[in-house]
Amino acid sequence: MPAFNYLPEAERRELVRHVKWLTASVKDGQRANKFEEAVKSGAQKPPIAVPPEPGVTVEALVRGKELYTKLQCANCHGETGVGDGPAAAEQKDSLGLPLPPRDFTIGAFRGGSTGRDLYLRVANGMASTPMLAFTDEVLPPTDRWAVVQYVQSLRRSDAQVNDLLRPTDTTLRAQRVRKLPVAPTDPAWEKLDSVRVPLNPLWPEPYPIPAVAVTAVHDGQKLSVLMQWRDDIANGAPVRVEDFQDAIALQWSLKGTTPFLGMGDTENPVNLWMWKAGWQQAIAGARPDVDTVNPALHVDTYFATSYRTAEATGNLQAVLRPPTAVEDANARGFGSFAPQPAAGQNVHGQGVWRGGFWSVVVTRDLRSRDKDDVQFAAGKSVPVAFAVWNGEQRDRNGRKVVSNWHHLVLDR
């Protein structure tokens, strides 16, 4: 569930009204809105008043730790808050599905991570989960704040730094330069400022990648985007079934709108550029294959002229030497991801892994003859979002970290 803070407040309120409308049901031939009925019957409870957040003191943290133990929070969330309590493996949701307790140390919470967000979570509990509500009778406001502040104190220092570095807006400026850098090791990048784009995990991970640093430039003819993020281990071509590769993707809105973040929709298609570490290896001639990963493998004689059937059909996912390290594709919603033909693969890229960091550059002409390609022009704003896959954490399908929509603007 991403944040929709890029929508105007009026549109967000309209969205809330529509969600409430969807909860209605048909009763005696009439549509009955559950929210409206609750108001009329007096069953709707008034919103919980959240008192002003107090300053953090040693006394409050000591009290919070005492309550954390007394309320048996550690039974699920663990003594240090990493979600490894003795009852953690037994937790299930209302449907009986496993539900791991939240890891407080990474500072990632569904529904917001501010003090007010956590205060309401403690007060109301979480429906369909084992998280109970701690009402005023059980936990007065002062103690509730003490618990919240103690939980916040369990966050790792790097998670706190990530919050401090969060940008104030979503604008990415592409500076105009005379000579376009197309290699991630080009010294010209060091003279340019990058923008830190926060990333949000779509799947609970112990150490999600928090952000990607983005730098963009153009020379009036081509656009280059440098993306850098921390990854302790470089994961290349997935030769074995248990292997997954590192990757990064840019999602461009083709109509200038901010459509559904999950690959757009039927009315708002998106153009995707996906750099893959395995494709980078293949182009460099360093891609391992089954016989190199398993040197003792015995293979019978192949009588067929081509036993790589997927490659024989032109499937870009199966070719040993793709035309570029970046896949150019399109989508119109979930399940609609479709690579462009080999002749349309006009996005080029290069990645370098050094000292626990990936540096990847993608480059393409500002204008393209392909109708399914995003088009760029000086002064024009183009919505873009980012996604990063970490092969070491077995990221696949929806298991990745993603950004919200940002807006790239090319300087004149």
C-alpha cells in the first residue's frame, strides 16, 4: 500500500468517500452505506483524541520499557524489537495465515511511522491481526506515549538517518551538459548533485534497501540517468533455481499522469526500463552457465539442433547475449508486462558494483519513433517511479522495494 501524497488533498478526500461507498450493501432493495448507518444509529465512535506528542526523556523511555515488558510486547516482537519473540512463529491473521510480527528496528510500519500513527495503532489495535487495542482503561495517554517512544528508540541509527535525509519534494532535475556521461565511472558525475529517492518494501524484509540516489543529465539529444544504491553482495545471472539477480527499473508514465503505481492501468500505460545484473554479465561475456556452476555435471548427447527452446523463439529472457543490459518494456496493469521487440530495444545501460554499492547508468534518445516509448523535451515534466530488486534477499515478482511517483524535468 503506497502513499498517495502526490494526489491533491481534494482528490484524496474523494478517494476516501469512494472507499466508504464501496462498503455499502443492498438491504430491502436499497443501497445501505455502513458508515452512514453507523452515524444515524449512534454506533460510530468519535475519533480518538491524540494529545500533543511529549518530548523524549530518559524517564519516558524507562517507563516505556517497563510497559513493553509488562504488556508482554516482547512475546511477539522480541526483547530488542526485531520480531523474534517466543510466540512470533505462532502469529496468524483472521484468515489463519502466518503473520510475522513487525520488526521495529527497521522503522518501516504499514499505516505510517510518525508518533501519532503509532499512538493510534496502540490505542486501536489492528483489525484482523493479533495486535490488541490498549484503551484508556488499560493504558492512559501518558503511558501510551511512553510505549510509542520506546518502540521508536529501538530503530537502528541508519533508519533514523534515512528519515532525516528524506527529500522535501518529488522533483528530479536533469541538468543540461555539453558532454553526456554514459558510464557510471565517469568523473563528470561527481560534479553533479543527486536526489535521494526513498524506497518502500512491498514485502517484509530484514534489511530493505532504503533509498536510491538519482542523478540525471541531458545534452539536448540524449538523456542519461545515474542510479546508485547500497547492496553488500552483487548477484548476477540466476543460473540455479535458487538464484536471483540484482536489478533496477524505471517506470515512466506515457500520458504525463500518475497512474496506478503497480504498472499503470488500461487507460494510463507505462514504459519500463529494467537494468539487470545478469544481462550486464552476458554482454561482458562473464555470464556463468550451468556447466560452469556445476563443473561435475554429466550431460547426455543432445540430438536436437536447438535444445534452448525459449531462446529459439526470440524470448529476451532466455538469450545468452541480449542486445543491451536494459530491457525496454510496456505495461497496462498487473500481469500485462510485455517486452518490446528486439528491434525496439533502444535503451542502453551499464552497471558497476564497487565496495558494496551499485552504480547504474541508463541512456536513451530524448525522442523516439516508437509509439510505446516515453518522450522527453526540455521543460517538460515526466512522472517516473523506481524499483530495486536485491538478489541476495530472493527478490522476485512483487518482492522488491519501490519509490512513489517523482517528476523528471529537463533543464532548457
